[in-house]
Amino acid sequence: MIKLDIVNAVVNKTGVSRTKAEQAVETVFGAMKSALGKGERIELRRFGVFNVRPRKTGIGRNPRTGQEVSIPPGKAVRFKPGKELQTL
């Protein structure tokens, strides 16, 4: 499923115009991006939880040369599904 499928589902379910549905979907995704960018937790009841966790430093390998490369610390978005989503 891609973003266009979500927009089409909103249009079919609500009957609003395509442009308004696109704006609504973009607004929701934009709000989620900005919240995760601030390190906030997003909890969608009966769906799941998105949160940002720190990622450790590590050592990886360049697949072409086999040379070791140091991986800097960073942040990663994690998703934990809710109970209803796990039963699918």
C-alpha cells in the first residue's frame, strides 16, 4: 500500500474531494514526522506505538571491498503493533 491508496480510501469512505483528502493525509503524516523529529512518542490506540530510540555505534563492512567501516550513533524509528493489529 502506498500513500495514494490511503488517499483513495479516504475519498471513497468520506466522499470529500481528492485534493482535500491529499491535504488531510499530508497533514497527518507531517504531524507524525515533526513529532518523531522532536523525539515524541506517537500512540494510536488499537493500532500501535511509534517511538524514536537511540542506535548504538557499530562496525560494518563495505560489501564491495570488505573493508571495515565505523557506523556512527544515530536515532531509529521503531513501531510496536497494538493487540488488534497483532491478531491479523
